[in-house]
Amino acid sequence: LLLGGKGTGKTAFYQALRVDSFFKNLLKRAQKEKNKYKIINAISLPNESNKQRKFIDIAARFPQSEIKDDEYFYRRFWEVFIWNTIRCEDQYTGFKSTSGLEVRAIHDDNATAEYIKRYISDGDLFTIIEKELYEIDEYLNKNDLNLMILFDQLDKIAKPNLWSKAVAPLIRYCQTHNFSKIQPKLFVRSDLFKKLGNLTNKQSLESQAIDLEWGRDELFAFFFKVIFSHTRKEFIEYSETAGIIHKGKLKEVK
């Protein structure tokens, strides 16, 4: 989980991860330069073309009154969604499927809804999907390849009033799956995360998340570095003559 309030840069970070130079720099800082990664954006952004859009409005396409068991339906929905997202990128990952199952681009239309519903409701087809997810993970493991699946713009798929029903099962699935190389990353608004019901050990989960919001000390440090980078000489001279900073601290700054 990557948590942050509205406007804290979640989507900017989400986009930046697809920039090769930025991602390589992250790997360098994390001392994981030897690790191989592929990155897939599971949900498209508003400025992407219609051909690239990958989302479906579940409130509009799946009548809530027809869903008898929310946990059952939405867990299966996300498993199918993740499987379909990965399979749509077979050329990118190099995986060669033998299941014969239909794969199609996700669009916000009834044809996509019927396609997903068929896989959710048919036990035999869903079993094949689960099996193939493990086959994909095994393929990635053999090729020493990590597949990061990024989820931003989740409110396009589920409006905030449906998050406890629809998004909580996605978080639970990402917590409990047994994949080693399929790695979902969820960019979630912290205010919506706090309102989520149907999640046990939410505090523990939050403590393990990456917080994208800046604290007071981080903000001060950032602005100090901006000012200091432009006025290093003047700052040091003034600090020494005015005696406003302890000599030990000033030595640290230098």
C-alpha cells in the first residue's frame, strides 16, 4: 500500500514509475540494481486515449442488488481483473498461455461486465484462471522477473461509498496471495483507507504501508535545502556572525 491524501503526489509517483531512468534510480538507491522488473498499470489515467483506458464502473455495470455475497463476488472480480491485466501484456512479459481462455481489453461497457461475470460465476473457468496465475508466477520465478501491478485511480472502478464492499477484498487478496513474483501495489487515498470497513488489523496494515504524505520536519528540510543551495555562503557567514546556530550544528550543516 502507498497511502497519501488528495494532492500529495500519488498519481505523479504512479506515472514516474513507468519512466525507465526514474525507476533505475530507485533500484540504485534501494541497492536492487541486479533485480529485473516489469511494470503494468492496471488502471489507466484520465488523460490516456480511449484505446488505452482500462477501467469499469462496477456500480453502473454490476447491479448491487444482484450481488448476494460481496466478499465472494469482489474477491473473484479482482482475481479475474488482475489475471486479465497480466494476460493482456503477454508480449511484454513473454508468458505463453496454454489455457485457451479469452482475454480482452477492459472497457467501461456492458460487454466487459458480461465477460467478467462469466468468469466469476463459472467455477470451472475460475479454477483455470487461478491455476494460470500460479503458472504465470512460476514463469516469472524461473526467469527471475518481478512483475509489479500498479493500482491508482481506484475510485474510477469503485466510488468511495462502495470501498468497504469492493476495495477491501482487493486489499485482503493482495495481503493473502501466495505469489512470489506477482506484486500488486495499491495507491490509496489515506482518508478513504481510514473509512474502510471489512478490514481486520487495519492499524497493522497501515504501519506497513508507505506514507507519501510529508511531515513537518520533512517539509522544513526540503525548503531549507532549496534556500541553502542558493545562499550557502551567505547563510554560513550570517550564522557565524549572528551566533544563531550552535557551532556544532553549524559544523554539521557545513
